Amino acid sequence: MTVVVIVAVALAVLVAVMAVVVGSRVNRLRNSGTAVLLRALPAGPDQGWRHGIVRYDDNTMYFYRLSSLRTGPSEIIARQSIETRGRRRPEGTEIDVIDAMTIVEIGADGADYELAMAPGAVTAFQSWVESRPSVRSQRRRSA
């Protein structure tokens, strides 16, 4: 009987620790990035959307999935490789979840993605992509 109690207490402590870790991760991420939904293409209608946060630095976009226990980003996309392919409004049942967002289709490093963002975040993302240094100027700097 005491072994059962010890195992139950250990499991309860483990669950509590996991809840604190996940809660702090979600709270920390929500306060330090841009909220987006991301999905890899091809995907069926209404499939593959992942809630998360994106952060940008000079050369890279980092996507942190909110429901992940990973300490690092779930996706890393190089700024130089991003090609914006188009925008669209949510369709079908997407409207229930991402009604006030704009969906941007991008290609990067041989993969295709869709990002659903608020209109202001789309403007910031587009500005970040378009203001990247050209490949030619980077080659001159490294020479």
C-alpha cells in the first residue's frame, strides 16, 4: 500500500512540474513575439495549423510552437530563402479559428508554408522580408 501511495505522489508531483513548465513557456512566449498560426504545405483543408509565436532576428525567423515542450524553436527559416507567394483570406471552417487574420503563403529552403497573422503582423513580416540585404551585397562583404 505504501508503494502505491509513493508512486501516486511522485506522479502528482511530475504532473504539477510539467504544468508549471508548460504554463511558463506559454506565458513567456506570448509576451515576447508575434502570434501566428503556421502550417506546412501541402495540407488538407483545415489541417496542420499550429499555434505559435514567431521571432525575427537579422537573418532568421524562429517559430515556437505553443503546445511543444521543446526549449528551442520548432521551425527555423532563413530570411534570404523566404519567397512570398501570395495572400488569402480564411476559407471554410478556417473562418471559425482565424477569421480576423490574413494567410500568407511562403516558400523557404525548398519547403512551402502558410502563416496566418493579424494584418499589422503581415505588414511587419513583409517589411522584414523585403528589407533584407541582397545576395549580391552579401557576397561583396564576404569577399
